[in-house]
Amino acid sequence: MADPISDTDDLTRIDGSRIVVSVDAMGGDRGPEVVVAGLALAARGNPELHFILHGPEATLSPMVGRHGIADRCTLRDAPGVVSMDEKPSHVMRKGKDTSMWSTIESVRAHEADVAVSCGNTGALMAVSMVRLRKLPGVNRPAIACLWPSRNPGGFNVMLDVGADIRADADDLLQYALMGASYARNGLDLACPRIGLLNVGTEEHKGRAELKAAHELLQSAAAAGNFDYVGFVEGGDIPSARVDVIVTDGFTGNVALKTGEGTAMLIRDFLKESLTSTIVSKLAALLAMKSLKRLSQRIDPRQVNGGVFLGLNGTVVKSHGSADATGVEAAIKLAAALSKSGFSERVAARVASFNAAREGATADDADNKPGTLHD
Amino acid sequence: MADPISDTDDLTRIDGSRIVVSVDAMGGDRGPEVVVAGLALAARGNPELHFILHGPEATLSPMVGRHGIADRCTLRDAPGVVSMDEKPSHVMRKGKDTSMWSTIESVRAHEADVAVSCGNTGALMAVSMVRLRKLPGVNRPAIACLWPSRNPGGFNVMLDVGADIRADADDLLQYALMGASYARNGLDLACPRIGLLNVGTEEHKGRAELKAAHELLQSAAAAGNFDYVGFVEGGDIPSARVDVIVTDGFTGNVALKTGEGTAMLIRDFLKESLTSTIVSKLAALLAMKSLKRLSQRIDPRQVNGGVFLGLNGTVVKSHGSADATGVEAAIKLAAALSKSGFSERVAARVASFNAAREGATADDADNKPGTLHD
């Protein structure tokens, strides 16, 4: 199974210049130590990676030294920390001195190509939206995640997994466009297959906005350069029927956490089963290599990193509870996206689709007014 | 881990009378053969179980004979079959000759205590609602399922998993009452812990109806005889933090199918891992007993059977793709619920809660009008 991130051995850009990642050292559940450790892991073997690290300088400076990455890091002192339960609105008003704010500012100022944070998702999205601003034509940005799947590449893309609890039909169309762009760049699929998450695959099922989105996606597939497979169900998320699953952020977030929770439950049950008798312990020992590979295959840390789509700039949200391996995965994902010029590609795709749509709507105005324009 | 269904060795009622289960032979993905095979499995060791089996008599009669349960079955000829993609409204208009309709009629006529069908969920709910009618005080019936969990009993309850794609705050409160009743009777928990599914556990998160339901559940816990633990996330569904997870039928259905899909993906990955080398094959052989137990623990067939709550009578919806083992599990669940007088207990609980609420609202009318009666 090809991991879209760890396949990237060489993270230099095509022009050979270095990749600068802006990293929020604070706000994760495990503190800055695991973030710095994750940077050190990612830095190894990728000489072109450089970091701007945001947080209290007095705390970070010795950590960076200890991990031997002082020459790879520029420290940016930011004393404030956004806590996990802080309201986004509070951060917007009072958060200008925080490491999170400072991390996004580096992307806004074009000092860095991409930002990574383990912090509070709502606050990170709020700061990113206000400072980086939405792409023209995008109403609601989305968070996309990678999901272990039966496809040859080993992963599917799902979005939105938590940027916004609402999405109307037009938002779902934008998610499809952005998700297709992510699959093209991140999973190397020329014409990704897109499914719309619903409670059944029959056309008459589901909420009104889903029926409307179903029509929109059918019409938009050709211009958007994707293949629309119709409604899919929860069981199809890891399937080979589809590459990108489109849903609202409430449903997507519940599905993501349900999948992770199920994987962890089964992993624990498996451990219990394989340590229950002496014979099963022996078996586990024999199968250790295979079981380790399995564990990596379903380990949420290995695919750590939700990508914010629909902004002027790329932001990767790492799991709040990520350890060093998880942070490493998020950094590598950020670097790979930066290398492919992903942010510019999404922007170009959305812009060209919207231009075509405006044209089509104008042309067809007499025949079917507003069909595509909500 | 105690299975709430298979623990029930003796399914006779306390008064020793027989339990009659009305069974829809048609409408499942695998045809009537697996249904009859499932009845035969359930009948074994449970002499008090009797079936009324609905479908084309000419087809069913030889099957029943072949499986040796002719003396345990009353056949009820019904030539029509509800297909999986048939619209519920069509079944309501044209479906009076179907096996599904006939199955529910047996409960309505008090010939049977409980009904079981593998057919089209939407149609089954529509027929059940119209023929059995909703309990007084219940606006939307719900489907509850059992979910493998870390709790000592081995299962949590989740509802609604697909009766209705909508639920307002008052519906969610009814789901909590009915789910608590199910957990008390099905899982033998005196005071079940109830959680409300959301995208975060902070009080300010989520949709408006969830915030309103949060308030309602807090106020209702004492009178409803449950413990309200607040918002829970997808990862908590199989956790020991909670016994009953309350959500709308759209979200619940996606979560259920995502959990099942994840379990199947991991089972397949595990199989692959354990057959990849000679050493791992040997290990798998040694650990076979442990792995089989694991497989049963996470096998959706073992906990097959969504229960319709909020109707005058109990209906168990088996998975459309259920095999004989799955049908057996659904029949045993139906019999266990019938034995405990579950239907009457839910009705009594909802009625007494509503009576108390009416009283409270009348008393408090001056202070907080409509707080509970929204």
C-alpha cells in the first residue's frame, strides 16, 4: 500500500528551493515537546525542509537544541496559547499574541508555504479564515482527511470532517471540486470518483439539500474533471467504489471519529485475544511483523493531518493528541502539498469552474434559469 | 463478554406460555431460504418459540419441511414482495398483499408478540407506523441498535439509526427515554448513562437542536430514571463512558454503517496480514481460537437486529444481507424482548414521563413557560 506522504522521499521543490513550514508548537494535548520531536523526525532525510516555530521562545529554544534542529528552525516568540476548549470568537478578539495566530501570519506574509497546528480546530479555522481569507467563489472552507481504504493507493479522501456543521447543496458542490483537486494532487488520480454520503443509495432518499447536491454534482462532473458515482453510504467510505466522499462537517466529523473509535476498539480486542493464552501469545510473537504492518495500516497517526481547503494558503490541522509520529506525518503531508503547488491548483480549479458556470448560466438563462446557481 | 441475546437460553415467558414471532420470509437480499434456516437455528433449544411465517406458501412450505420446523410454523400466504428499492409510499398504497404487511398485521391482531423482517427499512417503518400506530406522546419512532463496546455487558445502545432523517430536541428527548428503557430491559442496567452525539463535548458546540436537547435531557434525567453524561463524540460510541447514545436517524445511520465498514475493512486487512507469509500462516493457525472469538466479537451478524421503538408493538428489523446466523440473532432478540414485556414497559415509561411533564409544565407555567414543552 503506497502511503501518499511517506512515499515523498525528497521534499524539495522542483526548482530546488527550500520548503518552509510554519509550525504552531503549542495547543496540542501533549505540549511542545512532541511537536519538536516530530519536527526532528520529519527533518531527518529531508534537508530542504525548514521550520518557523511559534511559541514561547524561552521554552522552545532548549528543546530545539536538544533535538539537534536549531539550524533548521527559526523561532518566533508568541507567549499566548489557545486552549482546547476556548471559543473561536474569543480567540478572534483576544488571540493576537498566540502561537496559533502567529503561525497563520507567517503564511499570510508569504514567509512560509504552509502551516501546521495541533491546536483547537474551531479556533484554527476561524483565524485561518480571517487572516488568509476564503478563495473567491468558496462560501464555506472544508477540512479534508485521508481514510484507509481498499483502493490501490490505500487511501480515500473525505470532506468536510469538521470545518462547519452546515453545508447546503452549493457548498457540497464546492467540496466536490476541492476534494477532487486534493485527490488529483495528493493521491495522483487523474479523474477521481466522487460519492455523496447519504443514508441510502436510492435517488429519493435523504435530506433536501442532498437531493439538490445530487443534481448539481451530476451536472458539474465533466467541467470539474471528476466522475460522480452518486450516493454512497457509511460502509462505502473505505471502499474501492469511490475516491472522494463528500458530506457536511457534522456528519463527516461523527463518521471520522466513529471510524477511529472502531479501529481502536478492534485493536484492543485483538491485543486481548492474542495475550489470553500461552499458545496465542506464541502465535502473536510469530506474527509480530504482520501484526505491526496491520497496526500501521489502521493507525490514525499514520494518516494524521486534516487539510483546510478553500483558503488562500494551505493549513494542516494535526490531531490534538498527536505524538511525535503523528506530528511527523502532518509535517510531511504539509510539505508534500506545498511541493505540488497544491494551494494554487485548488484556487485555479475553483476559479475556472466558476467562470465556466457563470458562462453556462448566462448562456442558458432562458432555458433553465438558476439551475446551477442555486 | 455477555451477549444479551445468546445468554437467553430459555425463551419461555415467566408464565410458561409460548412466544409467537411473526416473521417476514421475503424481502431480504438472500431470499427466504436463509430466513427459514435462521428460524430452524433459533427454534433449536427453545421449544416455546413458535413462528407465523409470511410469504408465498408454495415456496415456503417445502423449505419449512426440509428444515424440520413444520410443526413450529404457521404459514400465512402472501404473494407480494416489497423490494429493497421500493418507495415506502408505494408500499402504503399497493402493498396490502405483501409478506411485510401481513407480518405486521399479525402483531396488530395480537396473534404474535413481535415481528421480524429483513426487508426494506423505510417501507417496514411506514407499514409499522400506520398499522401499529405510534405510542401516545411519541412524535417520531426510532430504530435502536446494539453496538459492541468496552462496557462490562459488551454492548451499548444507539438510536435513532435510521427511522427518520430528522429529529428535533423533543424527539431526541423521547429517544433518550425509549433508549433508557431498552437498556434497562435489554442490557439489565438499572440507571443507564445517556450521551447526546455531537461534534465536540463542549457545551457551545453543535447544531441548535442539540443545544436545546442538551438542556431538555439535563432536566429530564431524574424523572426519566437515567444519568445524562452530556455530549459525546463518535469515538465514544463504543466506550465505557456511556450506555446509550442518542442522535438523529441520519447521523446514526451513517455512524452505524461507518463502524460496520471499518470493522469489515480491518477484518480483511487482518486476514491478509496473517496469510502473507508461511510464518504468519502458522501463527494464525495457532491463534485460531482467539481470532475466531475476536471475529465473533466484532461480527455485525452477532448483534443483528434494529428494534423499532415508539410503536404499539415491537418490530425487529434484521439486516437486509443477514445470513442464517444473522436471522437467528434477530429472532432471539425479538423473543427476548417479547419475554420481558418490553413493549408494554416502554409505553408505561413514556406515558408516566409525559404525565409528570404535563404536571410540571402546568405548575411552572408562570416561571418558565414552555421550557419542557417545546
